[in-house]
Amino acid sequence: MASCRATRKATVRLQLKEADSTNPAKVADMASQPWLFIDMMSSELDPRTGEERYTNPQEAKYSHMDRTFFIYEATFTVPSSFGPIGAIMVENRYNAEVYVSDVEVVQPKQPGEPSFVFHCDSWITFNPQRPSTPTAMQTRRQAELDAIRGNGHGERVAWERVYDYDVYNDLGDPDTDTSAKRPVLGGEERPYLRRCKTDHLSETRVVAAGGDIYVPRDEAFTERKAGAFMTKKFFSGLSAFTTRQKVSDDKRRSFPSLAAIDALYEDGYRNQPSQEAGNELDYMDMLKKQVQRYVMGEKEEALAKNKLFMLDYHDKFLPYVNKVRELDDTTLYASRTVLFLTEDGTLRPIAIELTRPKSKNLPQWRQVFTPGSSMTDAWLWQLAKTHVLAHDTGYHQLVSHWLRTHCCVEPYIIAAHRQLSEMHPIYRLLHPHFRFTMEINAQARGMLISAGGFIESSFSPGKLSMELSSGIYDRYWRFDMEALPADLVRRGMAFERNDGTLQLTVEDYPYANDGMLVWDSIKEWVSDYVWFYYTCASEIARDVELQAFWTEVRTKGHEDKQHETWWPTLDCHESLVHTLTTIIWVASGHHAAVNFGQYPYAGYFPNRPTIARRNMPTECKEAGGGCEEEMRLFEQDPVKVLLDTFPSQYQSTLVLPVLNLLSSHSPGEEYMGTHAEPAWMAEPEVRAAFLRFNARMMEIAETIDRRNKDKELKNRHGPGVVPYVLLKPNYGDPKDMTSVMEMGIPNSISI
């Protein structure tokens, strides 16, 4: 007697590349040819053989269009004992790449039966050397993992999906220019994170030749985003080129006047939607006098009342000062800036200490600068502030931005693909926050942080920029300090109350106030999600894929810090929720705060110079003196000294378009709290948790709007004060926003 059989229908939603989808002949050919094949695999073992079950591949035929999606359908007849469908294999036998969104499986004759949706969200490439279908799902899974992880050899090609680790050995180009040789970042000598392996000996050579740096195919920009990015990049380059035609070939030439700087903006650059020993006595005496100008009592009283703050780049920059000073047309100091918290809640700089450490030929030099009452003191104060601003701008770009967001997220992405199944709930939670990051990082390695690139050409550390980034990573980076609350406490901007809540030391601190709202909202969403999938702590500890993912983040992604004791252990809900919240915060809120304000806040470069090119005129060149000539020139024309300290005309016209490009939101951006993954919506409890997350984010947007209208908050409201909207969630069409800064918080680092 024949066994009972059941029918299953698989519906595939896919998209073609734009060039293919707009080619009628190509579309007709694909609709008529047998090229798309589907294979189903059961989640249950065959009770007789103990092996996993699978069907024979069936052709999926073109059915119809659904907006921009091509719908293909395949029908299967399977034994009733086949069991639930555990996996779907999609095979492309056409010589064109297609994007498969998802595959829905239903029983056509059983309308009451639930459907199952398998989310692919991946480009499927025709590969004539593709191995034949394996005989069991577990074997197929292992084969897929082997393909994704690679074998550590061979040069990657564009269609591959290989995720492997490598050190940063790709920033120089010594074959073209011996001066372009750069040290390897990663390893015992210069600890650093790992990046995606490409097997190019020098990726800068690939870019120079007009090629692309390899990223796994699923990490590449969509055609729409790639087109928009290249268009913006082209016009930014054109703008810089056009402006530089007015600049002499001398890349060191300063602006002739302050008015000439203002003229640079006439056409509108718009952005649309201590290890060093020394005598502390002079420093402390000067500090005490400055404090007494603003507060009653002694310095200790001000400290006790949390009125004094320090912007401290002394120990961070000190090891690099003498090395940077050997470079052409730049200089560097180790700096400390003391700021006083005024009664209206704003910070006022009251003293700056600049230090040049001892070298082979020169003694140590250090001096404290204050606002002063004479014109000489006022101009020296302006010059000292210019140096500190250059320090802060460089640190922001190299550490707060590149290192702590772009660079740190890439190992999470690699480990997730190598260890987590795409059906794993943690993969599905994190995946939206990894979108396009590896592609934009590859772009950065090609043109921004490479030898002779934007950073080296425009920022004070020059060719030592990435070495400085490595040094900061080695001495200061800790995963447990990347969580926003811990970061605020470490920087002295908050302290923990007895009840565990945070108290800000500067009450009107927009980044902290808005950021904590977003952090808490993310944490609640992640907690709801984790508790749904893990009912007890033992399930977390026994999750093989999850533990393998986190182990690989530590031992491969952060190989040089793998033995640190501060790494969290994923053994309970609290540690898992906190770890996932930290990863999501870094990729979303942290990056939004440090990236999208770059042009609005720093586009007028005298506010945020990227480089200081001239030493302070009071700096002694030998023991006991040696600054008479510099002081004479300074007294004759302090404006010229300031202009010579600012970035050159060439550097300025390079910086502005790049900042404009980096501060832009891309089309098709997915914003936090508004974009929901289909897998989240498929589970009623997860869907409800996300809708609560969405509602909280809309409330946060309204709260930020109210704060920006509060006249008591002087750091975000008042004449000449820019409203703080970098962490304002999106609640409308981003294109309708008046500023690039208030377009929302993107889920991922995609620019």
C-alpha cells in the first residue's frame, strides 16, 4: 500500500541587480530558463537509518512580480513522515548574481497549516565549481561553515563569502614608495584588533589601480547605496579639486588672512539630509590662582564640589611627541586642559599645560597658559587652545570614532558569521547592527587611514596616526568600559549612587543625558529578547554556538588582549544582556554621536583644527632660552603666527569635503527603533517587545525636543548654541529633517 504523501510549496522572493532587472531580454530569459533550484531538508532524522532527510532539488519557476521582488515557486511531494522542514538550500545555476530575500514554505491544500519563512538576505552567485548537494543537513552545515571560514590561504575573489582574521598589514605601500612603509598593527610589538583577511599584500595598491578591497559578498553595499556613496564621494572630491585650483602647489602655504578662511565658505560647504617626571609646583600654583578667580576658597574646595575637570592628553600623547616633531610641517605636545564648571552649568577652560618631553638634543619644556589680561597673554592663550583643539580633534577621529566603533565592530561581525547559524536568535538580533560596516571599513583602509591618506595628510600625528591608535588600544581599551555607563564613570563624568543609578557630574551634559535614555531602551529590548529565547541561565552557558562566538571574539578578534580578566563570561542573562547591549550601543548610538556631527561642528575648521603646524613662540629651543626670534615674530604679527599654526590651505580643502561625506546619511538607511527584522515580527512575544522598544524611542525623541527648548539648559539652548540632536531617534521621513544630525540613529556603522 502506498504511503501517504504531502505537498509543500516553496515561494522564493528575490531581486536582480539593477542592470539585469531593467534589461527586458535578461528578465525574459531568466523567466523561461530552468536556473533556480530548491532543496528541502528535514529537521528530524530518518528513524530507520538515523540519517537526516532531504528532498531532491526542484526547479523554482517564475510566478509574478511583487513590487521590486521577482516571485519564484517550487512544489514538492514528500512523505507524511518527512517531519518539519529544518533548512532550505537555494542553488543558482544562472550566470548572474541574485539577491534572495526569503523562502516561504506552505501546504497549499491545508489552509489552516502554518507557513514557515526561511530568511536568507544574501546574494547567491553562480559557481560552476560548486560541490554537489550533500547527503545530510549536518554535513551541509559543516560544509557551509568550512566555506565561510576559509582555509587561511589564497586571495579572495568578489563573489566569495569568506570571513577570516588578519592583522593590519595593509596600510602601507612600500613597493611604490619606501616612505610609505608602515608597521604592522596587531601582535606583541603593536597590539591591535584584527580585520577581515583579504590576502592582498597591500590593499592601497589595489585601490590605486582602480580595484576594490575584498569584503565578503554579503557585506558589500547594495547597488543603491554604492551609487549614492560614489556620487557623494565624487562630488566631494570635485569640490576639493575645484577649491585646490585656487591654492598654490605649495601644500604648506598658510591662509594669508582670517578673511581668506571665511572666503572658503562663501559658496557654502553644506551638509544635507604621566610617565614624564617634572616639577609640578609651577603648574599647581598657576592652577590655584586661576581657580581662585572663579570660586571662593582653595583649589581643594573646588575639587570637592566637582567643579574642576581635565581634558587630559598628557600620558596618551607623550610617547609620540618627539617622533611627530621629526615629521614635516607638524608638531605635537602632551597637553592638559583644566576646565571650570560655572554656575550656569557650562565648562570654561581656565588653564592649559603644554609639554615637550626631553629628547637627545633638548631638555624638557613645559608651560602653563591662562586667559590673562594682556594682549600677549590673550594671543598665547588662543594659540594654546588651537593646539589643544588639534589634539582633541585627532583623538576624536583616531580613537573615539575609528578605534572604538568601526575597528571594534568588525571582529564581532567576523565571529558571528563564523560561529552563529543565521537562524540563531543572537545572530538575528545582531545582524541589523552589522550592515555594511565591513564595506565602509575597507573603504577607510583604502583612502582614509592608509599611508598618505586623509588622516596622515591632515592630522597632527601624520604617519604616526595609526601607531597612536594602536598605543591607545594597548593601554586603555577594555570591553567592559565600552558600555556607556562605565565609560561615563571612567571619564569622571558620572559616579554610581548607592542604589546603582548614575549621577552625572555635569548635569547638563547632552551626550550623557540623551545617551542614557537610548542605552536603557536598548537594554530593555535586548533583555526582553534574551529572556524569550533563554528561559534559564544554563541554556546560555550550554549554547555551543553562542559560547564559540564569544570565545572567538576574545581569542581571535582581540587576540592581543585575550588573557585580560575583564572580559565578561556569558553564563547568565545579566552578562549576556549587558554584552549584547554594549555591542549594539557601540554600533548605533556611540557611532551616531561621534560621526554625524563632524561637519556641522567641525566644518568651520578654526573651531576644530585637525592639525597644529607651528610650535608655541615661547617654547625654548635650548636650556635657559632660545625663543627670542619666535617671540619677536609673534609680537610683530600674532595673526600670522596663528594662521601658520592652523591647517594649510591644501589641508583645509582636503578636510572639508571628506567631513561632509562622512557626516552624510545614506539612502535606504535602517534606523534604530523603526526597522524591524522579519524574524522578530514572526514571534508574537518578540514582536510585542519590539513595538514597546519603538514606542520608547519615540518618547525619547519627544524628550530631546523638549530639552532643546529648555532655556535653563545652556549647553543645548541659547544664542549661538546648536541644539543637541545626534542621539534623537527618527520618527518621520529622514529627508524631511532640517539637519543631518537629527535624521535618526542608524542601526549600523554604514558611513
